[in-house]
Amino acid sequence: MMAANTVSIGAFPALLPELGVSAGLADWQLGAVAGAFGLARMLTDVPSGLFMTHHLARALRLGPLVMLAGAALIGSGGAFGVLLLGRALMGAGHTLATLGGLTAILRYHAGPNLASALAATEFAAMTGVLAGAGLVAVLPRAVPWNVALLVTCIPVALTLALLPALQRALPRAEGDGPRPLFARSAHDAPVAPRAARPTVPWLGLLAGVAGATIAVCYATVEQFVIPVRGSREFALDRAGIARLLMLGQVMDILSVLPLGALADRRGAPVVLGGVLCVFAVAMGLVAFGTLPLMVAGSVLFGFAMASWTLPVNILRMVTPPSQVAWRTALYRVAVDGGMCLGPLLSGILTARHAGALPALMMVVLAATGVALLARRRLRPS
């Protein structure tokens, strides 16, 4: 399901330039449409987390339906407002699907192999992203952008067939009687003894900063810098942009499982700190390099994106099982805020200060990575 829900995400950046030309969008409007996905996710994170504390199965059923409704609006090829609403609905649906999947794993599969389990979900998600970009690259150029996007949304409908199997795999809720619609804590969930759970406030804070920074950089590079620089500075067409994006996605898929296994052995904070420093280099190459350097930066960018789930692993170290949905939702607010701000700020700043945001992100990435490396490794309980 995670893979199927990300196919359209992989396709969207390569179609962004054509969407802008077709709808006659200014740069700030282009950034707003790209950023609406992250904004909707940010606004729906907390209510979704509160909802799925007791209604995880319902949230997983709603996610694909909301995504398909948003895809239908975008596929209509309407005006700016329609595109904005459709992209927002897709973001809200993706929140329910992604946060639901993470909550299930963090609540029921926490343990010494948690990093590998989370890496497996990232592997599946990036496989879907790669499939979306690859599908756009091989579709005939005569296929309109909105039809191409709708084709990449077909796997979302297929997830509905997988829902019964997933719901059978989820443990049944304990206790009788009505359950609240929204709640911060599932009181019936088993809670580990307090002595077994390290409480390190700075570690949770660094995880949030790392997640938000990764999200800003991902959205900036994937949904604005590569498509816009590729089309305007290097005259790449839809297929060329898709191939450039696929380089990073292939590297992400190749790296994510080994990085997860390494984090289980060496500790997620240390591994994440080193990867963030590599990420800073990748940002510089993609945002400021020539085409060959941008290609190299895309490869490093893909490697760095394989660390996407490591902040979640760190967050789980300091979170009791009964509050996983709530705490993960708060974390996702920071992440999805970054997903929104990345392309939006890029669209606003591109006319006069195109390099300002990538340069700032390079500094934040490096500083956060050094801070994580400077602290003693902490293993999950």
C-alpha cells in the first residue's frame, strides 16, 4: 500500500512544468500548487493522529478515497483554485495513509529491528516513487500531463483491494464500550516501564529539526529545483527531468535497507548525523552545479533521502507505545510544514534570490548533522 500510494508523487515533479504552462501559472502559483500537498498534510496531521489513536483501521480506509478525489480534481485540468484544492486533497489522503502505516509499525513492531522495519516501508515508498517517474518517462510525449498523472494514480485504487488483508493483520482493539473519536493516548495499550525508556528531550528535538529540514530539502529539490533548473537552464524535457529524478530514487532504494540495518547496529542518531552532512553537499551540487554536477548531486541526494525514516526511529526511542499516534502526528506537522515551505519559498524567491533557500538548508543540514554526531549514541530500549 505504501508503494502504491507514492506512484503519483513520483510522477508529479516531472509534470510540473507542463502543468504550469497549460494553466498559465506564475512562479509563485506553481510553487503554491506544489506546496499545497505539504500544507494539507501539515494541517491534517494532528487531527489524523488523534483520530487513529483508536480508529487506525478507519483512517487507512479513508486515505485512498480522499487521494482519488484529489486526483480527479487535478485531472480535470481546471484553473489555479481547482488545481490547488485537488493537490490539497491528495495531501490529506496521503496523511491518512502514511501516518496510519507508520503508527501501525511504531505501535506494534517496536524493538531492536525497528530501523530495518521502517527502512522497509521507505524502500516500498521509494519503489512507488521510482515507478511513477519511470512511467512518466516512457509514456508517449503526446499524452497530456493531466492524463499522465491520472494513469499514475491507478495504483491508489488498487490499495482498496489490500485493505481487508491489512485489517486482519492489525491486532484487535482491547476493551469494550465506545471509544473516543479523538484521543492523545490509547490507555489500553501496553506501556513499557519508565526505567526502560530513555527520556532525552534534546534527542526528540533534534529528530524534529532533522525531519523538518530533510522535508524542506526534499520538496525543494524534487518539486522545484530539478524540474525548474532542468527545463529552464539545461533544456530538459519531461523525460529528461524524470530520468534525473529517477537517479536519486534508484540510489535511495539501493541505500535504504543497508542504512536501516546499520542504524540498528550503530544507533540511529549517529547514522543520521553522518548522512545529513552528505545531504548538505548534495544540496550544493543540485542547486548550484552544472548539469554533470547536478547529476552527481542527484545521486548523493538519493543516498541522503534513504535516511528519511531515521528521525522517526529516534522519536520512537523517547515515546511510550500508547502515545505513538499523537507524537508521530506532531512530528509530521514539522515534516509536512517543510514539504509545503520548500517549493512555496522557492517559487517566491526564485526571481531574485534563487540560491538563498538551498544555501540556508545546507547550513542547517550540516549543523544538525554535527550536533547528532557530537552526542553519545543512544540505542532504542
